Amino acid sequence: MESFFVVRAKSNLQYRCVRWKRRMPKNILTDAEIELTVYKSRKDYPENLRLVRYYDEEQDREFMFLTNAMDLTAQQIADLYKNRWQIELFFKWLKQHLKIKKFWGTTENAVRIQINAAITAYCLVAIVQHDMQLKRSTYEVLQILSMSLTDKTPLRELFDKTYSNDVKEQFGLLIPGLFD
């Protein structure tokens, strides 16, 4: 089975057009087979590539994609990149909101378990935030809870005694150190 890639082309891409299609569907500005002209680029990737220029009406932007998938339509190339970008945004959201810095395992099952556990914890915190009608961001609630995992203080008191956005600074005074 052969694999292929779809990436965004840089604006300073230097190439020579080998062949191009004349009739293009809506939003496809260019669909061409190209060869890279910069010596190092050509040496690193000697095969011809496909260049697809796509106009996204929603964003009112033009995108330029490079791929080695010659059998797909130009629209499929644009859709593949759009789907890939959604995955990138999902992982960015995971890192920012669920505080997943790295995956503990490398198997598909290990990654699924870690993501599902983090999403479950996030949803439980969002439910607590909603039910307690807290006027704090979910991130701030997560911070407060993570700093007080072993604290037996009722949640209402816990949230009432922390006021600032810098929860770690306040909890430094509230939570004794391990060897205090």
C-alpha cells in the first residue's frame, strides 16, 4: 500500500510547472504537476509534486497545497487538508484544556484511554461549574481542583476562599508542603 501526504506550500516555493489542468471546478484556482527548482529541495524530494491552489469562501482566503497524490481530485486534496487541520485543532484543544502534555503510552488503546479519561474529567468539572453556578472559567475551576486534590474542604468553601486568577499563588499558603 502506497502512502501520500498533503501539506501547505510556503509562499516562497520555487518550482517549474510541468503540466496543468485547464478546466477546474469551483474554488480550484490551480491544479498542476510541478517540479521543485531549488537544488536542495530537488535533491531532498526528486519526484514531481502536485500543486493545488484553493479558494476558501468561508475564510475568504487562498490556500496552496502540495501533495504526491496524483489520483485524487483537487477538491479531495483540499478536503483532506481541511480534515487534517481539524485534527490539529482538536489536539491543540486537548493540550490547552485537558492539560495533556504528552501521551503516557504509544498504542492506539493507550492514547484513547488517556484522552477519554481527560475528557471525562473535563466534563465532570464543567458539570460542577454549571451546577454550582460558579462565575469562573472552566480552566480556573480545574486549577483550583488540581491544587486541592487531597483537601477535604467542601467545594463551596474551596471556591469561596479563592478569589484571584492566580490560584497557585493562593494555594501555596493554603496547602502545606509534603515535608512541613
